[in-house]
Amino acid sequence: GSFIYTMSDKVNHVHNKAEYEAVLKNNDLVVVDFSATWCGPCRAIAPKYSELSNKNEDIFFVHVDIDEIEFPDISGVPTFHFYKKGSLIHSFSGANVANIEKGLQQLKA
């Protein structure tokens, strides 16, 4: 059988712009969580995001720490971006699980 690790998920942590751009180029369906270690709501939603990554294996889940890679257009965290074949089709700010799920549905549509 397979071993289940408590922190096992399919979230990919990218650490620079080049990695980020490669992810968008190489994956059809991508969701990005822009967050920061100092942000309470970001930490609160992280386990839910992990859970969703395990339930939606057809979607590539990404995590970006905005203190590590600068994205000038990201004003508040957490912010979530949904990409289909490299195009941004949906985005929102705030730690809202229902909104993440809606975005994932849009990706699959």
C-alpha cells in the first residue's frame, strides 16, 4: 500500500520568476497561492489548499512567498490566480475556500 504522510500534498513551491514562468508554460491548468509567512489568513488557509491539491490532481498547485519573489501587481495576501494554458482566467484576494473551489471549477470547465 501507499504511505500517507500528514503533510503530504501536491503543492509546488516556486522560488524564482524563471521557475514560475516555466510552470505556467508547461502546465495547462494552474492555480497559484501568493502568500507570506507573516500573514495569519495565509497560514490558516494553507492546510485547505494542501487538501484541495490532493483532490484535484489534474490541476497544478503552486505556492509563492511574495517576500521571496516580487510580484508588484499583488497588493494583498493571500491572492489566488487561476491559469488555463498560460492565461489568467480568474483571480481573487482573501482566505476563502469556497472561492478557491469556484476557481478550480472554472479551470475544469
